[in-house]
Amino acid sequence: MCHGEVEFTSRFGWLNKRIRLTVHALPGMHAIQDRPVAVDGNVVVRPMMYVALSYDHRLVDGREAVTFLVQIKEMIEKPARLLLEV
């Protein structure tokens, strides 16, 4: 085990993780898949991707975590804003 890491096992025994104490949040992006969504009262199929964020609740408030995820969502949906820094 490296300096700055903690290893733990859950009470169920199946979860065995190593956490770096310097990492406060880990974003995750799932695969893009066609999913049914409602658009103007109709069900249509659109490409969707789930975005998740695992974070240390002792260091990061939920409000800031959600704000970060919303910003990631907006950058993915409108990449021109990222390029133009708008």
C-alpha cells in the first residue's frame, strides 16, 4: 500500500477498495446508448449517456457536486461553448 492510501472492506465482504486520500471526486461516464425519452409529449429514441460522480462527502458538499455535473452535462451537449469559453 502506498503512502496516502487506505484499504477497506465493507461489512458484506464483497466490496474491497483502495482509496487515495488526495482524490476528492471521481467522475464516471457510461456508454452512449439509444434510450426512450419524452419530447413534446411523444416517446422518441435518443442517444443517452449517464454521468456519475463519486465524491467524499466529508470534503465536497452535494450542491457543489451537482453543480459540477451540470457543467459537465452542458459541455458535452454544447462543445462549442467549451471551445469559445462562453
